[in-house]
Amino acid sequence: MSKPDTDNKRTSMTGVYVYFALAFVSIIILGGFYIFGHNLKDIRQAPESSPVLPGITGKVNQGLQARLTPEETMAEPAAEYDDRQMEDMIREFSDNFPGNTGIIFHDFETGFSVRINPHKVFESASLVKLPIMLTIYEMMEQGKVHASQEIILNESHKTGGAGILKNEPTGTRWSVDKLLELMITESDNTATDMLIELAGMDTVEETCRSMGMDKTTLKRKIFDFDAIEQGYDNLTTPGDIFRFYQMLYEGCPINPQGRASMLNRLKRQERNHIIPKNLPNVEIAHKTGSLTGIIHDAGVIYPPKRKPYILILMSDGVSDHEKAEAEFARLSGEIFRIITEEQVSEIETEENHHEMENSQPR
């Protein structure tokens, strides 16, 4: 009786195993190519605003998206305006203003600028509080001053003009943080003099030089008019004040948290009778200043769905303060209208287009 041929069976079964193994590997390879090709197609077809970024996936891409606000991810690009129209309007305004002007308009959205007398030296009035604030923040970053550090209000600190501290009891203690808030939001002159004393006039001027604000000086306390007669004054230029706001918006040696804090203080400004007067409810980080014959307002304006713009309005030789303030407010409103009008028209046109589409028979 012959034995079964087991060797032949093994050989035939081995072939079957090899066949199935090769088929399984082929399916995996083809599936991999399909998935890769499908993802590549998604990436190539993704619009510019899509969260699908070539070469950036997983947690890295999620982190990038987390830093974008809903407004930034959904905002449409702002329409451009007529540069010549803007420049002609601002220059005509300057020619007819009841005094001497220094005006800078700079649009971060388009890069367009208008500069009228950017290097003209003006008495800074309360705009000097901007470099004082900048200096205190730099000192806090260096550990020389702390926000919670308290300063005693002395009788010698009390001075006239704006602010509540001149009416507070002598001997009360005020934190550096609170003094900064009062100096910027209420333009408190007593708080300003206390911070000048803390920082030192020379330190403020050194900060200005290091930041590129070359024509800005701090030579006297706010109401020390005797110093003016002796030739010591607080001076600045539209170009230097523009430099200050440009640094806050685009970046400066102060850390990002410090820059954000300064901008937020300026957004809480309570003197809103010039740049913001004829504007809708938009964010404005600004500071005013005035003396006899002098009117200033300068800051960053944040229109919706676009990058902000800087507006520096400075003047001296003003004979009619009320009229000059109204004129500056009118200019601010007109600039905002020119910038946003095309956006409004574009939105209206788009809505009308959708209405026409919906009205078509289907």
C-alpha cells in the first residue's frame, strides 16, 4: 500500500500561501497610494483661506488655527480706495485749517501714507505722556520698577489741569499701575509728575532716542511754565508720535504683553472729542493733548474687517480751539468714510446679487 505524497501537498499549499500574501501586500500598497493621492488632491484644491496647509498637519496646524480669531478666518479683504482722493482731501484740509498742522495718515492695510510736516516740532502737551508710559514699561520689563509698587502722594506732586489726584489726600499711596491708568485714560497731570519723578527726565529721553523718537524731549513737569521761560520745554514731532504707535502695532523692544497692555490703556481713553467724535463704535487707541493755541490727538483706529490705520493730528497757532477741534473731528470722520465706503458698497452689492439670484425662477 503506497503512502500519500505529502511533499507534493506541501509544495502546492506553499504556492497558495505565497499567492494570498502577495495579494494582501498589493492591496495595502494600492490603498496607500489612493489615500496619498486623495489627500494631495485636497491640498492642491484648497483655497488660500483653507485650514489645510501643505506640509503642516496635525497639532501644528491646529495650533496655527487656534491663533486665528473667527473674524480673521472669515473676514473678506478690504476694498481699496482712491489714494489720490485721500491725499488731496487731507492736503486741502491742512491748507484751510485755522492754525499750523502736522498730519500723518498711514494705512497698514495698503501701506499708503500721507505726511504733512512730519518733522515740524510742536510743544507736545499731553502727548509727552506716551514716551513716559513707554519708559515705565521698559523699566518694568528690566525689573527696575514693578506694577504693584506704591508711590506716596506728596503735596508737591499736586498740580493743576486734568485729573483726580490733585484732590486726593496727601500721604495716600498709589500703585504704578494705577498711576499709568490715570495718566493715560484721564490725562491726570499729578499722576504724570509722579511717574516723571519715578523714571527721571533723562531716562525718558534716553528711551526716546533708543526707540528712534529723536526730536522728542522731556525738560519740565507738566505745569512748570516757568521752565518754558527759561528755555526748557517738552517737544515732539508728528513723525516721532507716528513712530511710537508704529512700534506698538508692529513690534518694538518692549515684549508683546507690554505692547498689548499699552494699547489697551490707550483704548480706554476717556477724552474722545476729536478723532473718535464722528466715528462709529470702533476701537481706537489714542491720546489727546492741548495747551493754549495747541490741539493734538493721535492714535490707531481699528475699522472692521481690515487692518488698522494710524492718524496723527497736531497743531499750533490755533486761534479758535472749538473750531479747530471740530475740524480735526471732521477730518477723522471723512478719512474713516473714504476707507470704509467701498467696503459698505461691496457688501451691499453682494447682498443685492444674492437677492437677484434668489428671485430667479428655479
